[in-house]
Amino acid sequence: MVIGPGGAGVSVTAASGALGRVTGRQAGTRRPAGAGSPAMTPDRDTLLVTVDRLSPTASLLGVFRSPDEPVAVSSRLHLLSLDRLALLERTWHEFTAVLSETVSRSKVTLPGVGVLADIAPGELVTLPGIEDFLLLRRIRDEAVSGHWRRIVVDASAHGDPFEFLRASSVLSQSLNRLWPRHRRLAAAAERPMMAQLTAAVDAIDRDCADITELVSDPHAVAVHLVVGADDRGERLLPQFLAGVDVMGLALRSVVINHGVGHDGDVVATGQIADRLRAVIGADGDDVDCVDVERLDQTIDRAARLRRLGVTLSGPNGRRRGSGDAQVAEIDAGSGSGADRVYELTWRQRLPEPDALQLGRSGDDLLVTVGGFRHPVRLPSVLRRCTVVDAGWDGAELAIRFVPDPALWPKGR
């Protein structure tokens, strides 16, 4: 997964990395449960995915753009250009077919369902959040198909890639707030004609959970952050690293692009690159620092993309940020049972400590860092607790919980 601020060279870096070789552990794709050997062939080695309808990647690689169908670029590389509107229309057609059948079979008027069923796919312009979920689901489907040794995702279409990557968790949270699962099951039991509709919603919710797990799985996904060696890159790098931490993404490398900013001033870009490396260095050996030098020629073909020599490290299986959160019971004197105190900790960058906000929504802890809010799923023992305190020591975020007497088991 290649992310970064707009204009930092994310698309070029992703394309160059897809043309190159992976290092470290094999960037293996997940296979469905029970699947046999992958159906990989030598000419289906790497899939480069772009989610930007205006992406220049197809022209850079010298192929025609064919939405939603992999196009062969070379003997080892294919390009998949995803069209969010086409995905939305196709999925909406399938979903409204279920709605229409539910309305026709139900003797009870279901508020709003009939109106939704009457909306034609061609009338849709956008459904906020849904398109990002559908894009991620299609990428997930390719990842578990067994057709590819590795998949490189160019997420340059989003000014804030974290909004894109968290779409599945936000959609799941919204679904379960609007129509909780226990109510869906009750509705299906009381009205058999609702079973198909509830099954469709449950399938979406399961997909959300699977995608959320995949995005933060350090054994399957490696995240590469691209920043320019300029003032903007220096300003945004701490914010992006904070977002990576709160989402628990498996960051493998930070790519410093010397081809943007300062109009080729080698001294200026070199000084900024040194400061960027100092910021990255706090993460130790887990994160590679990769420099991409400026080319004197315009990057307009595959041969020049290869000259950049970008190498994308594979997953290393190491969890980071909230994905590596630890729970410990704090000594509370003679406290026992409902008097216990628990502490949840993970390594978290906070460029603006005063802007940290914490909230609670069901089983999720809502963490806001630098204006970005992300739901962090709580371990089971903390779901029956309430937040009482939080602190940050410059490296780790520590949040304390105490049992909620109304939910804590008696005598435990």
C-alpha cells in the first residue's frame, strides 16, 4: 500500500515499485479458507491497482486504461484501474434488487425501503464512504484470489489516505448504530421475508470486518509512505506518522522523493532529507528510509520509471501503533473485582498533544489525533469498563479504565 500527500509522487513511486522487485519477506496474498495452491502463473506476478479515475499511471506504463479489468503491462505486471462509480452502480443494482423483493413480499410497510428501491443506479452520483468501501472490497477480493504474488495499491487519489483506509470500519460502525445486529436477527426471526435483506446487510458488515483486519495485518500488508524532500513534506511527515500509529498500520518504509520542491536545489533538498530521516529514525530498524533521487528527464515511460529504482519492502509481521496495543492490570492496592484498574498502551506519535481527544462508541475507543478520528476496537476485558484517565509520555499513549459496575460480572 503506497500512501502520501498529494503531489509527493505517490503514483510514480507505486508504479516504479511495481516494476521492481520486492525485498524482505514475500508480499504474499491471503487465500480464502480451504483454498489450495494459488492459481498463479509467471505472467500474473504483480498487480498494480490505482483508485484514481484521473490517474496518469496507464499512460506512463504505455497501456490503455480499461476500468475494472487487469491490463497486461509486461510479462510480470498487470494494471487494474478501478472505477468507483461503476462499482457503486453495479453494487447498488444488486442491493436494490433485494430491497424490491423484500417490499413485494412484505405485507408490512417498511419506512424508507420502498424509496431506496426506486432509486436507479444511473441516478447515483455519490454515497459518501460507500465508494471507498467498495474499492477496498475489490482490492481484498484480488488479494484473496490467489492469482497474484503481490499487489501494489496506489492510494494517491485521496488527499487524506487515512479516510480511505478507515472506510470499512466507519461503515461497519454506522450500520450497527443504525440497525444493530441483534435487531437485524430479531427482524429476520419475526418476519421471514426480511431474512434476505438482513443477510445482505450482515454480508456487508462481515466484509467490513474482514477488510479492516486485512488493512492492518502486518503479515499481509506493508505500508509505504511517500513524502517530498521539501518544506511541505517536512511539515506533513509527523502528521502522517501519527495517523499510521492510531490506525495500527504496518509501516515498512518512508520514501523521500528528491524530485519535488526547491527546483532542483540539491543542497536544500539534502538538508530537508536529513531532517526527515531524523524524524523517521525514532522508529528504529522497523522502518526503512528510502531516497528517490531526481531524474534529469521527464518521467513519461516505463523505462524511466525503472530508472528511479524504487524497491518496496514486503510485510515483516510486526505490529505497530494501536495494532500492537497492550493491556495490563495496574496495582490498585487491595482493590479487587470492580475496583481493578486496567491500562491500555501503545506507541503513538502526537505532533499536537493538546489536540488529542478520546471518546467511546460501543466497543470502540474513538481516538482523535491531529483532527483525524479513528475507532480503535477495545479488547474484550475493556468493553465492560469506562475510561477514567489518559496520559502521554512523549512516546506511548496510556489510557486507564475501571470496570463499569452495571456491566461487570458479580463477584469477579
